Amino acid sequence: MYKCLIIADDLTGANASISLLHHFNITSLLQLNDKKLYSNYDAISCSTESRSIPSKDAYKIVFDVTKKYMDNDVLIYNKRIDSTMRGNIGAEVDAMLDALGDDRMAILSPAYPSAGRTVVGGYLLVNGVLVEETEMAYDSKNPIRSSDIQKLVGQQTKRKICLLDINMIKKGTEYISQYVKDKYNEGYRIMVCDMINQDHVNSICNAVIDSKIKFIVCDPSPLTAKISELLMSISKSNVSNSRKVLCAIGSISHTTALQVKTICQYRNVGLVRFRPENLIDSSLCDDEIDNISKEIISKFDEFNTCIIVSENLYRDKPLDFDEIALISKTDIEYLSNLINEKLSLAIEKILKAVKVDALYTSGGDTTIKICSKLNSYSLDIRHSVLPLVVYAKLNGGEYQGLDLITKGGGAGDSETLIKCVDFLTYR
């Protein structure tokens, strides 16, 4: 059964919202047929064509459509709203919440940062101008007389409304999550959210999931797309899958640390941390290689995804390779190559012991050393998974045709590693 249900007040909105879920199996309904006809889709959208009708009629239509398509398998309910706040927004939010009947909170924002729609202090701006000062004020069917979202929605809803402002969002996911829980416990059932950029979208979505409250999303697309990506990926990760993915991460960038932290938070993975100082010490490197390989081989008995990372990611004071290079009369380039070369030996030992279905490598030098050790003479590039993230197959050697995703150490955002592992796992 579909996991995401989008109900919009016009067809353009229904199509626009679901198009952002293009990496899932999606459809936009033109007729409101039996929901069983759409059980093979991941997400469906439909239009009630209720933007310009009386609010009581809009309420009834949205209530009935929600009742018709609600299902225990649905993870994300979206009452799609217009990015300029036209229509019967409060009434339709009430309708969906009433139809679901399980005391949810509506996470609401008309913001669409990439389209110039932002919310600051609870006020909606279009390309930096208050929406009431744009042409939307003269819309023939739905003129917008105020930019105050709480005021606009409050005129149409029976529920208590609160604001999640930009200063709160800047405090991070943990703070937002607690604020959401506190406001829910205080009886608020609509939360208007400030939003200026994609980072704010990501923070809000992660926080709402972490809060564990029941919710619906009311927005023009960005929140729904991100929260669907997170929840539907988590849902897929709970499905038994035997494909084994080995991640070899040589990078020690801040971005890499964040990506590893995120996947450990949202996925069941086996993590092994190697000591780079042991790999550059000839008296310790053999034991370190054995320890890495043995630990990973053991973890594959429990986990389908295992990750090798440097201990340096977790140290308050990382190793000073400049100092080590000075003492050893070498240079950083030599030390980096030596670490990656020894790491590739561990990867080779693991692949000989475990049937790994896919590799993920982070850091160009790491990738080159691993491919060289596996006698792969080239990469058969298939396509770009994300910016600066490439999916390929190994050419040559014993592991001909092995799936590989490789990326630069500083590329991507906090969820890039999750997306790559999911791609390799469920492709």
C-alpha cells in the first residue's frame, strides 16, 4: 500500500507536490477510484478542486477524500497548501485532522525557498516582499490581504496555533524536537514554521520525526518531499534485504563525520573505527589490518551494512599529521597514501571472506587505492546519484561488475551516506 497521501486543492498543486517524489513509484489521480487500485504505488496525490469554493464545502470534500484514502500503512499525510496562502487552508487542515481522528499536529508552512517563498516571524514573503504587497493581493478569486500566516489560518480553524520561529530553528534539531513535543502537550495542533532555506527544511523534518508525535504536513512541497524521503527510506530499511554493503571512508572532513553520525542514528549498521597511526607504523600495521578485517567480517553476521571509518573523526584533538611527517621525515601526501594503501589491504581481506554486493568509498585517494588493490583497471560509470556522487561498476579483476558508489570526502549533506547506502541496497 502507498506510504504517502497528498491531498491538494487543485490539480497543478497535486502534480507539483508528487513530482518531487520522483525517485519513488508515484501517481496523480484524475478520478477518485477505489484505493486498492493504487496499492502498488509508494505515493499518490489527488485534487479536491476546492480552493475557491465556500469553506464548509471545502471541509466536507477534504474530509471525505481523506476518509476514502486513509490507511494504516500511510506514513505521511500531506494537506497540500498554496505557497501564497490562497484557498480554504484552515478549514481543509481541520478536515484532514478530523477525518484521521487520532489527535495529530499539523506542521504548516507555505514556504518554498527554491521558488522564492520564505517565512520569517510567521510572515510570508515572495521574493523578499510581503505577500500582501504582491499581485496576490489582487487575485480575482482568492485575494490575500495579510501576510500573517497565524492570522490567516486562525480565521478558518478551530485549533490552537503556535509558531516555530527562525531563532528556534537555528538552535538545531534537538531543540526543535523538544519544542514540538512541548507545544503538542500544551494542546497546540497547528504549528506554523519559519523557513528560509533547505537547511531549515531538513532540520524541521528530522526534528518532527524525532519528536515521535503523530502529525500531518501542510505545505506546497518541500517539507513533504524531505519527510517522505526520510520516513519512506526508514520503512524500506526495515524490510529484510540480504544485499551487503561495505563502506570504506578515508575522509576525515566535518561533512563526513556528520554523514556517519546520521546513518548511525537512522540505520542499523556495523561500525569499525581504525587507528590511522597504527597503519603508518610498520610494527603495528599488520595487526591493525587484521583487527579491521576481523571486526567487519564478524559484524556482517549481524548487519547488512558495515562501515570503516578513521578514529580521527571522533577525537577531540585529531592526529597532527604535519608533526608526524616532520618527525618521520616524510610528507602528508606520503602518509595519506600509506594509510589508504593499508586500508585497501583490509578491504581485500574482507571481500575474500564475505560476499559483499556493493562498495561505497569516500575520498578520491581511498577509492584509487582500493580499486588498484582489487585489480580493477577502470570504472564503468553508470550515472550520477547526487551531485559529485557517482554510481559505477568495477572493471577488471576478481570483482568485475561489483557495484560501487564513490564520492568526494566533502561532498553532500548529512543524509548523503544514507541515500547512497539505500541506493546500493535496494537498487
